[in-house]
Amino acid sequence: MARIAVIGAGTGAMAAAARLAVAGHRVVVYERTETYGGAVRRFERDGFRFDTGPGLLTLPAVYRDLFVKTGKEPLEDRVELVQVDPSARHVFTDGGEVSLPNASRAGVVAALDEALGAGAGGRWGDFLVRAREAWDRTRRPLLEEPLWPDWRVLGEKEPYPAVPHKRLLRTRRAGTLAEIGSWELRDDRLTALLMSHALAYGLDPWTAPASAAVLPYMEHAFGTWYVRGGIRELARAVYERCLERRVEFVFGAEVSRIVEKDGRAAGVELADGSVTEADHVVAGVHPARLRALTERPLDAEGDVRADPGAVPPARFTLLLALRGAREPGAAHRTVVHPAAPESEWDFLTSPGGDLPPPPTVTVLRPDDPTLRPDDGHEAVVMSAAVPADAPWEEESTARRYTDLLLDAGRLAVPDLRERLLWHEVRAPGHVADETGARSGSVPAPSLAGGQGRFLRPANTTRLPGLYRVGGWSHPGGGLAHAGMSGALVAGLIVEGPGFRGSQ
């Protein structure tokens, strides 16, 4: 039985802890805040309840596998999963809109043809076929296996089978997500729909590789799911599974240093000076924080994955308490697209000026009685990617972005401002406080192509006995990917460096 210290109680870290405990190891989780879940939190006030982090789940099979492998019990015995239908309603500033059925290619094609004109659905359907090929080519090395030692091969060849495009007497193929929109979808609204999947993770569609096509494909192929009571209920279920497997949690415990002995990780030192020995250390923290804990380079020199450079965008969230019942037939999720999506990335990376352009805004309106005081009220969550380095300490900054989101929200929620009882602002600083992520940044899933710039650091490090877990490590951000990282780390510790993933 090995002694394992886990730094952080995010979902990826807890997934690793539960699997390691089942394998017979003694696992202790040290969490600097007073609760579990990382970014998966809940805010409650006056009978209203809100998810402050992710609001929907893709690839629920990841957590189904976790619960079966750690207790031979279906996930659905612990939480109620609801498939969201339509998957999303998309609203455009020209007055057009379309509601896309969940996990139905034929239904999506028909809906797009009816809403955007004949041929639009066919082009999107053909794109999904190509996106599936990219998914098939990358699924195992990017999601189911530890990152290859020769990880550069994942960046050298673009897995998305782009359609040849003749331009200025030259034949070219789309190399970025934005080029797929321009050259293959050939419709500004389809392009906006495509790019919103990247922007939701703070990815620049004009530089993100074409392989980012797997992001909309995942939603299409595996569906979009809601957990009754909110996604926080999923974090609760994982936490309780850890407790059942005798994982120990120490809250309010700030790790100040990773102890080294004989050239390997040998435990953790807490802020109060106490030291706990361990045979392995699993860190679910931001890369900059991990480097500070070790005071040594953890990746090979020149490893482009080790330092992403500029701080990626963060997320700004509004929690809205509304008077009045949710209207019948209202979509669970509405995405409001800006008039000029090409300006959005400039807005995300270069904040300034008196009035930023409107961003892509996601509005979540779950029909869930557990989230509202009674049926005469509604709980709504609005969010958008925003610049992480905007002056969030200034009250005027939060006010500007609040107005931007509320203006966009009128296209998703009838009489929004008139119904508003109160709102709560969740700026990037809240995410930074809860997760330790630099400037409240949100990690994106790993992507192939792009010369490896969109991969995350490997779960192993140059310090033997030290492992990375969670969204800032392979295979990247998002609830599903975090759960996968937990499975990979557990496999590497239990089976050793020869572990190659589940078969």
C-alpha cells in the first residue's frame, strides 16, 4: 500500500483519489479552500441556487466508468442525468435563430435548412462527418492514453480532413477553425455557431487548429446532459464516493512545498510548517503554482506545452434571480451570437476603450424546481469569455460587462430586465480564489495539430513520483477531460510508466 498525497480537491483530483483508494492505496487530499469541487461550485441566496462553474456535461461515460470502477454502481444511482433537448438554441443579431436537437444529425440538418436556408444543414452535416474522422484519429492518443513521449507528432499533422479550397489559383486546405467556417460552411451564421464552441473555452478560432472541430462533434455525438440539482451534484457524488473508499480530506490546508528526497517527490509541506511523507504526490493545480511548489523545471527545455505564454481568457458569469415563471418551451441553453464575431478575439486579448464589443453569451435556464424558491421565479446563469487581464478590481469594469451580458440576454429571456430581482457577479477573481488558476483563466481541452501548442503538459513530470491531474494537464480542460486525467494518473501510479490507457 502506497501513501499518496493529492493537492487540490477538483473533480480530476477526486477522480484520481477514488481510483487510487480502490487500488488499495492510502490517499489524503489537501485542499486550500473549505470545500471540494474546484471550479464546480454553488451559490445560494433567498431560495435560489446556481452553478457557478460548468452548467452542462458532455461525455457522461467518463463518470459512469468512474463509478463502476470504484464501486460497481451506476452513476445514475447517485445523480439524475437529464439529456437536454434541444441541445442549444442559437440566436443571431439579425433576428434569425435555430434550435438544434440533441444527438441527432438528421434533426440538426433539417433544423438548419429550415432556419438558415436550403443547403445550410447539408454543409453542417458534411462538416460533422469530417469532424468525426478527426475525432476517430485523435480520441485514443489525446483522451485515453498518457501523452506520448514523442508528443510532437500529435502537432505535426492536422487530423481534420479539410476540403480542398481553390483561392487565387492555389489549392489550400483549412488549417484553423475560422478557415473551416469561411471555406467549408460558407455562411456567417454557421461560422458563428462553429466558433462559439472554441470561444466558450477561450480559444481563438483564427489560430485554433482545424482539429478543434471535435468540440462541436463531441456534443453532437454524445449529447449534452444536465444533472438534476446542478452540476455541483456531480461533484458531491464524486466526493462522497471518495469518502466511501476511505479517502481522507484535509480542508483549509495550503501546500507550500513538495518535499523531495533522493531525487523524487517524497511528500508535502503545509503552510503551517507540518510535513507529511508520501510515496507519490498528485497535483491538481495551475502550472505556475506547481512550478513554485517544486522550485525546479518539470518539463524538458523548449517544451512548448509547459508555458502557454499569454494568460488565456477567463470567464465572467452573472447569476440572475428572476420574478415570474419560466415560459413553456424555453430552451435550457441559448447562445447569443455577436454581430461581428471577428472582433471578439481582439476584445478578449486587448481589453480597452470605453465600450468593448459584445461577446458570445451563453444563457442557461434549467427547468429545475430545486434551483428556485417556487414556480413563480426562475434562476438563470449567463456567462461569456472575457479578458483575464482587464482591471477587474475596478467596479466600473464589472458594471460594463454586466450591461453587455444583460443586453445580450434580452434575446434569450423575454422581459429580462423587467423580471430581474437581483443579480450576483462572478468575475475572474472569484475563479482565481476558488481554483488558484492564474487570473481566473479557464483551461481548454487539448487539441492535436497546431505544432503542439494546444496540448497540455503530460501527467508525469521530470520529478519521479510527482504527477499532474485536472484541466491544466493532459488531456485538458472541461469536466469530461478532467475525469479522464484522473483515470490516467491512477493508471500510471498503479501500473507504472508502461501504462498505456484502458483498452
